[in-house]
Amino acid sequence: MAGIVAALDANVLVPILACDFLLTAVDLGAYEPVVSEDVLGEVERNLREDFPKLDRADVAYRVASRRPCHAQLG
């Protein structure tokens, strides 16, 4: 781990390209992400508003995929 910690906001977790880039960087050990449950709630709301055709299971999966299992704030 690089020793760098970054707080991720919904603004970077909803757009697929930004989210993919940032989570790939986590997988490569570039930094340690911190994501609050409030931010994940905002991600869920934004996904529902921006992509109304997604069903609840799709939204739940997408939010869970943005939840770094090792770096959370509650």
C-alpha cells in the first residue's frame, strides 16, 4: 500500500469511468479508499435518479461494488 488515503465522494463513484479508474487504482495498491455510508446513500439516490430503468437489485449491486470492503467509515 502506498500509504495514501483518499475519501471518495458520490461525484466520483457514480460516473462509470471515474469510478472504474479509481477502484482499479485501489486494486493496484495506489491508495486506500475511505467511503462513508452517507456517500453510499447518495450514490444510491443518484443512480436511481439518473438511471430510472435500473431495478432495485441492479442499484443495490452497483452500490455494493463501490463499497471498498476494507475501507469504510460508518
